[in-house]
Amino acid sequence: MSLELRVGQILTWNGREFDVGDVDSNGAVLLIARRYGGTRRVTLEQVQDALRSAELSIDDSTPTAMALAPRLQPGSANSRAEVERRRRYVMEAAIGGAPASKADLANAIRRVAAKTGDAKPPSVTTVYRWLKRFRTSGKEIATLGVRYAACGNRSNRYGPELMAMFDAVIDEEFLRINKPTAKEAYAKLGDRVCDANLNRKTGRIKMPSYKSFCAWIRYRVDPYWLIARREGHLAAIRRFRGCGDGVVSTYPLERVEIDHTVMDVIVVHPVTGEPIGRPTLTWALDHYSRVILGFYISLQPPSSTLVLCCLKQVMQDKSSSLRGNPRLAGFFWSMHGVPVMIVVDNGADFHSDHFKEACARFGISIQYCPPGQPWFKGRVERFVRTLNTGLLHLLPGSTRSNPKDRGAYKSEQLASLTLEELQRLVTEWIVAEYHERRHRTLGDSPRSIWEAGVALQPPVMVANPKTLDLDLAMSVIATISGNRVQFRNLRFGSPALAALGLRLGKQRKVEVLYRPEDISCAYVRDPIHKALIEVPCITQGISPGMSLDAFELLRRVAANSAPSDPIGSVNAAARALREEIAGRHESAVKALEQKRRAKRAAKRQTNSSLRPASSTAEVLNRKERARLESSLPREEVPLPRAKRRDAAQTLSDPFSHRLDRCVARSFDGIDAKGDGK
């Protein structure tokens, strides 16, 4: 039984669904994976074997590709003139039905050539072929068009042996993860051709050109496997995966996506005007309506602090922040509420305890995207390009998306925006431009979609908005020292802390809550009374309402303004002072050592003057030791000096050395009292 496959049919092979992409005359079938978009080439025999073994099933209910009548493809004026020329010959030859003979067809060709002034009329065979094609297609004019796709030699000029070598070289040398170039693979093919032709006199293999080799790679190698083996399967899946609508949200705040990015613009210091870097943007986007629920711009790298600041904007009404801006008069930014689910990536800031505890406090579920698959939160990723093309790339100091796109643009020299000005411009663009512009996919503006969704499904609000700042505040563990606590180069002091420290005793570690957007005060949690103590910041230079970013920027500017010349006069004087201190210490140590040596020498001299003359026993002992040492054989190891002396004294007189010592002590006592003579 012969199997007939049609383009568009769906096959299920070992649990994976494929679309039939093409079936050629040689029985080769092109299958396209419906989920990832990868391709697979099989034969009809393989499909039949899989069908018999129940590994494959065919869905006959799926619509197949519909056969359409040929259409005249749009082309140049010469192509259209050629179609009109052929039509005249065919219509003249078709008058009265089929021509009786070749002579009648030749007369028709001469008449048309005479009327149109055709210097090169077609032959009888050519016109007969046109006429047959025209009648077979039901008199369709498109069949008379020039078929450039069928022109040229379609047969393979090289033998199967060379094609086998090409396939082997591509599989072994070119499709590798280190990504060798086509020239290297072409050289490998040349080596194999030379080895094959080495002992041949006839039937030598012809080496193809490099252009043909590259064309074979394009047409013979499957694009999916080309990328999969040279760049990895994940890269191939990303490029050839099937695209669809993805996750569908049914009401606002059902799915909120949060992400970070480094903004493509350089900001400057508000006082010095010097460039200070590219800030980090953290923003939250509602998946249902595409509205921006909140954003936070900071000079800090991505962290849980930025996430909590952005999450606080998601839950509170932001219309009050627009009142001081005359451009936004009449606009509102009232999109807020408690999200049902927050979708984030696998960054360390999203796995922090601060973020997880805040979400658990408000009953928010967290969904982490699989690593290396950012399309699971594609809405928030797509907003980056919208913001860049709509605002950031038009501002002075823009860095563009990459150095090639930036070109000769001097980003640092043209930077003139401060962090506050950038935040104001982003707010104006979101409220007045992005929220009011018609979304191509939604068919309406994000604000209108939000209002319609809220009317059907009102969002959940925060139970107590007054405590929202403390619920989403950052917490650190600090130690009470006197009447203050210190962290992140900030000092907070209050007399209440001194009393709390006395009550706590030695265990003076407490939890401190602070808001990064306002570090003028902090809150210390009293573990005894279960209350919060408000403690003002006593660090010099802190003004009311100052943010943590502004404080760290002041410290950075102060550090950069300090003299950095290592050969300056101040550093030279400090170096001379350090050398003098070290020299004085070394001199004191040397003087003390000299005093100790002099004292020891004087003591030895006094003892030698008071020591009596040697006794007869000691003289005999010395002679006996000398005699014993001279009598020792040379190959034996002599005893130590102290042991030799004791042995000699013992041999001469076991009690003499003890008597001599007693006599010496007696004389020393008499001399000390002054009675001895």
C-alpha cells in the first residue's frame, strides 16, 4: 500500500507533533516540529515503518494545502511585454481550434510577426508548446509567463562519491561547536579529494569551487541542525521555535512582570556636571493591559532594594506625584493594586529573603522563568525596545544599543541630564505618550484596556496604605552602641536607643527598617515591647527626604575630589612623619639592647674578680680530662664536654669537686662580709 502525504498534514511521531512541509518526487519528506520549529528529513519508507509499528499517527482531519491556479507573478516591464508577445502568437494559432498542420501554424506565426514587427519570431515547436500549456491550464494567461525557476541545468554535475565526501566533511569538520569556517572545511574536502585521486589515472574526482561548496552548505545542510551543532540546541530552539500568543491574562493584575535593565543614557552630577554613569531601571508591567504599574531609577546595580521600591509603586496611587508637573495637568496615573502573580527571572535579587517575605505578606505568588528562556516574560522584555526608540535614544548622552549603532556619537561629552531630570522625562513619556498611544496588538491604548478590565474585575487594594512604607521597607541587623546604630555609612541616634540598649544588656543586636527613598530617619524594632522606635539620621550632610542614591553620590564625589597625587606635598610630609616614627622606634630598641649588653658585661667582670684561685683538685681534674681525651680512639664519637668533665672528676676524686664548690662558696661569703683576708 502506497502512502500519500500532503503538505499541511499533522503527524504525531513518538509523542511529538510535526507538520508536513514538503514531499518531493524522490520520496523525501520534510517535517517541521510544531513546538520548536525544528526540521527533520525522512523518507516515505521510514514513515511507513513508523506507521506500522504504531510509533506514528496521521491526523487526516487537518486541512491540507489547497491547490491554487497559477498566477502571473509581478515582474519587470520586459516580463510583462514577453507575456503579451506570447499571448498574441497563441491566440492567433488557436483561431479555429487546433491547427491542421505545421504549415498552418507557421503561417500564423508569420502573420503575427508581420503585425507586431517581431524580428525574431518563435519556432513552430515553441508556439505549439505554449499553445498546449495554455489549453491544458484552462486558458490561463499566467501559464505563458517566463519560468525562470525552471531555467538552467538541474542535474548534479558531480558524482555521488564527491557528494559522500562533502557530507562526511560537513558532519565531521564543519558542524562542530568551535564553529570552524567554511574555508577550513573546504580545505579538508580538498585534502580528501587529493587522497582519493592519488593513485587514480582515470575517473579522477573533480574538485568543486569554493562558491559551489558554500552553495551546497546553504541548500543541502538543514538550517536547524546547522545552528544546533555549531551554537547549541538552545540557540536553534530560540531561532526556530514556534511563535504564538503565549500566556493569556483575563483581567488586570493577574500577571505582573518585573525586570531590570541598564538604561541607554548617561547621567551627570547635579552640581559638578560630570558624567557619573548609566542608571539602572526597574519596572513592572501589567500583562493584561500593558500599562506600567511602577518604575524606579537608581545608580545602584540590580538588587532587592530596587525591586521593593518598584513593588511599592505597583501598590499605591501615583497620581499625587504628577501634581507638580504642569505638562501632566489633567493626566492620571491611578493604576495600582496587589498583583496576583509576579513573573521574574532567576536573578539573585528576586531570590532574596526581602522580596520573598514582602510577596508572602501580601499573598502574592512568584513565578520564576526557566533559565535562558526570556520569552516566558516577553511583554516586559519588549518594553525595553519601546522605551529606547521612543525616548532614551533621543536624549543627549544616549549610548544607543551597541557601539556599532552609536557610531561617532560622543555620549559622555553630550551628557547633560541629571538623575532627577531623567526620572521626570520617563514619567512624562509613560503617562502622556505610552499609556495614551494605541497598542498595535491590543487595538486600543493601554489606559483604555486597563479601565475596561478594572470595570469588570476590580483589583485588590492594600488593606492599610499608611503602613505600606514599612511593609516594604528594607531591614538590616545592627548593634546598638551607646545611643546610636550604624549601617551603610549612616548613623542613626536617639536617647531611646540608649535606654533600649540598657534593657537588652549584652544582646544589643536589633532589626532596623529603612526606606531607600528617604534615609532621614529609620525605625528600630523594640523586641521587648514589640514596637517601632523612630530614630533620626545624625550623619552630617543628610537633609530631609534625601535618598540613599543621593547620599552615596555625595560620598563618591567627595572621594573623587580628594587629592590623588601620590607625590604631593601632603603625602610627602605624611611619609616623612611615618619614617621618623619608625626610625625613633628602631633607635630606642637598639639603645635598650646596648644597655642590656653593658649590664651583662659588668656583671661578668665583677664575678671574675671575686672568684678564688683554682684548687689542686681542679688542676688535677684538668690534667685527667686531657689524658682521657687523648686516649679516646679517633673513630669513636667523643662525649659532650659537660659529660666528659663529670666523668674525669669522678675518676680522679668523686668528692673533690663537691668540696671545691663548698670552699668557693665559703670564701665568697667571707669576702662579701669583709672579714676574709
